[in-house]
Amino acid sequence: MNHGQEPGEGADQDVVTGLVCQEADLKDGQMKEVKVGDQEVLLVRTQGQYSAVGSRCSHYNAPLIKGALVGDRVRCPFHGACFNVRTGDIEEYPGLDSLPSYKVKVEDGKVYVSINKNSLKLTKRVKEMCSMVPGIKHTILLIGGGPASLVCAETLRQNCYQGRIIMVTKDNIPPFDKPKLSKAMNVDSSSILLRPSDFYQQYGIEVWTQKEAVSVDTADKAVKLSDGALQQYDQLLISTGCRARPLDCPGWDLKGVTLLQRYEDAKEIHNACLGQKAVVIGASFIGMEVASYLSDKAASVAVVGPSRYPFEKSLGPEIGKMSMQMLEEQNVKFYMNERVTEIQGENGKVKGVLLKSGRVLVADVVIVGIGVIPNSDFLLGSELEVNSGKAVIVDKFMRTNIPDIFSAGDVTSFPLSIRGDQRVNVGHWQMSQAQGRVAALNMLKKQTKCESVPFFWTVLLGKSIRYTGYGEGYTEIIFKGKVEERKFLAFYIKDDEVVAAASLMFDPAVARLAELMATGHVFTKAQAQADDLSWLQM
């Protein structure tokens, strides 16, 4: 049979067809990366049927062959995005786009995959969307320009909403890939935009930059903006995220003391630290990623943290100690079990950091990463319920206590399904995207619950630690592999159950556990302790 010819048919000039394997080569639940023309394709067999989709995750191009296949979904090994292997549709985030799907034919025990020549080079697919129809008098207002707002807008258009969509953001640019800011600080804004500006025009999504919501009138369904304008809405999404917590000590406002919030902040920190003495206050994810990034750029980097080790509360002392050693090998100095009592300055500019112990760290630049505060102050007096930590309270449908007002992303306190609907505030990128989607579907009366499993990652010196679940209150950690060898899988145990997992160089274990948790599986401490981890292959 000629390459490029469909079995049993005449050659189609617009299609490339490849014989990719024998029917018996794959068993149910197996995947194989094959080539058709120059295109790499993920061939999957589930329930006796073959399907073929793009082989690379639409988020950062990770090879899906290394991911976790559970049922009809493949989960990316790197950052947890999920795709339906029959349709290619994205079903869990991060990432925005779906995979291309290809025609599969089985004939005489041979498996053929056909690709239209026009799509041979495509590695991802934007879901079909409608645009605005001018005559429709209905407005959905999205406050905040992060991932929740963007996915909400796209989901509305994917589901034939043809009213007006307005996204209001205090940023100077449309939605961008914020997790990159602390990992690769010297990036051009164009390289981190989640969508190009013409995308918003094409699908009738208005993006108003450099504006903030000042107040919400729930009775009149209107939001007052920072420029004095009053914008009416029919439905409202509050997805304002969080802001970096500022220092609360003398000298916090000196020149050279910075917070990492905006794209511009990352650029400024990069430029200010070149060849200079940098002090990072805070030893959690943002602080450690910034210290890692600056380790070969600043003259010196010091990290000040309140616990014995970085990440101690979230990931545990063993992983914290390992992370600290990784950075110490790059000459980053750590001052742990310490607090800052004053930022010292001269002529209005920072020159040192005074610690509780009396030690003074010489500093040209101070980067503060000590937690975040939900951006909900503008809701004061609006009757919208917020909790004691200022997070907006929502139900599983992302509804607030006020009809037609929804909330999504880091600003929310929501019921987490894998923890028996315990109310949590989770600042994960993929969770914000998932909640934006759920909010949109419920705005359209397509009743959908948020049942996503938390998944996040952190990058230190090019090494990625992946994490899934919700480990708060864990009482024990069970390790596979060796933390000191920097290759491990950690199970977090609470009430004899696996509630979370973290890994380094142990893919796709965390992705597989996330997918099993998403399908309702519960795993015991005894299973985590066993030498046999075949239960992870379910």
C-alpha cells in the first residue's frame, strides 16, 4: 500500500495516511507515539478502540506519551493538563487549547492514521467559538484579567453565548502566563501573553486594561471603576486574584524594596539585581523561585525565612532541606528561623536588612515574598460574603450569595471535593482556570460542579517539583526513592489516607495520582507504605 493512500480507497491528495502499527501491538490502556508524515501522533487504545491525537501538551509542549492514561483521559506528566483521547478536547488545566484529533482506521489487522495536509503542522487546536451579536442586550462583566476570567470568557463563547463580554484588568497587558514571572523574570511581554490581542477582537471579548473595580452595587447590577465609569452587568464574575503581602516593618517603602506582582515588576527585579546584592524575604514558592533565578545573575543572594527550612509547612522538612541545599550549592545563603525587624536605608534607598537576631544583611535590592491577600476590598458594603481571610465565599457552582454574581480563582474560598467539600483557598493556576470554566457554564444554566484536583509545580535550578492533592494538616510523609538523591515520590498522610503527593524526577506518578483522585479513588497509608506500587497503575 502506498504511503498517503487510505486502505480500500483511491488516494486523497489532501490527506497523508500512515501505517502506524499492527492491531495487536497495543493492549487496552496503552499508548504509543507514532509518526505520520512529519507529525508525531499519540496513538491510544481504550476499550478495544484506537484513537489518535496530538502528542504534545498544549500548555508547554510536554510529551504526553510520558503522561498518565486513565480511562479516556491522558494527563500531562509535567503540569497536569488533561485531554480526552477520543476527541482531543482539553478537560483539565493548565493550558487553553485542545489537541488535534485524527482519523484512525483498522483494516486487516493493521492500524492506519490519516491527517489532513492542512493540519500536518498543527500541534494544538482552538475550540470552536462564536462571537458577539450586536443586537443581544446582555452583558457579562469579568473583574480581573487572570486565568479564571480568560477561561470564563472562552467557555462562554465556546457555548454559543453571543452577548457582550467585558474583561476589566488593572494590568497594562491582557491575560498573561503569571507563573513564568518568578521562574524566567527577563521575558518580553509578547512571549507570555496567553492570547494575542487579535484573538479578543476576533471573538468579541472586550479587554479594558489599567482599570480596577472600586465598588459593586448589587441592587442596580453596576460596578464602579477606578476611572469613575459605572458599568452595568447582567452577570458578574469576580476573579481579582490576590496581591503580594507587603512588609510591615520600618523601611518597607524604601527604594529597592520590591514585590513581584506584575509583568513590569519581574523585569525591574531582573535589571536591578544584575551584579548587585539581593536579599529575598520569604522562603516559600515565590521567594525560592526568585532566589533560584537570581543565583547566577546577582553578586550575592540571601534568603530570609521564618521556619527551619523552605516549604517546611507545605512540603515538609525533608524536601525543604533538599531545596535549600540545591540553592546553597549555587552560593545562595540562607538565614532561617529569622524575621526582619527593619529595612535600613540611606538617602531613601535600601542598604541593609536588620534581622531579629541583630545580624545585618547588606542589600542593594530586597524582594518580598511573604504571602498574599485576596483582592476583595472593593466588595466592602456590597453584601457579598467574604471570610475572615478576605476570600469570597462560593459554592461548588462558583456562585456567591448574591444571584448572578460568581467568583473564581485565587480570590475564592470554595468547597474542595477531594476533601469532603472542606472550604479552602487554593492559589493554583490550573484551579483558577477550572473555576473560570465552571462559572461560565453555570452562568449559562449548564449546571456544573467544580471537582478539579489541585495540581501545581515549582521550578528550582531547572528541576521541577510536582504536587497534587491538598495536604494541609498532614501528620506523616511516606517517601519512595531518596530525597537526598533528588529523586523521590512523597505521599502525605492524614487520617490513614493519602491526601497529597509530591515528586521530583518520578514522573508520571503525581499526574497518575491526580487522575486517580479525580475519578474518586481513595488510597490508604498501607498502600503508600507497600513496596508494590501497582495500585498507582490502576
